[in-house]
Amino acid sequence: MILHESGRLNASEIVKKTKLSQPTVSHHLKVLREAEIVVSEKKGKEVYYSLSAKHIASCCGDFAGFFSKNARKGS
């Protein structure tokens, strides 16, 4: 939600907003990048993260479609 509301943040800014440790934030960002939920962009020494709206929309659409198909089958 923080990235959704803020648009683009670096890891330090996310740490400040979440009160989580730097290693925890870095780990979660790595997982989210690997899942293509966030994208990263390097500007000088800083890396900024933002949501990958296109991938999230595609993923959520597929996920919702799975459940609507199963609901129609009576599962």
C-alpha cells in the first residue's frame, strides 16, 4: 500500500514509513521484484521501487478468473 500511495520510494524511505529493519525491507523487495510485483530503477546511488501496475492487473485478473470458473462449476 505504501508504494501504491507514494508511487516511487527507495528502500530507506520504505524503512522509515514501515518501521521495519533495512534487511527485512530489502528481503521483501527482492521477493516482490522476483515476482514482478515491483520494478526497480537506479538513479545515481539510489534504487527506487514502484509497483508494476501492468503485471499486477494481469496477475489479479487471472487469479479472479480462476475463482469465477470454479464458482460456476459449484466448487
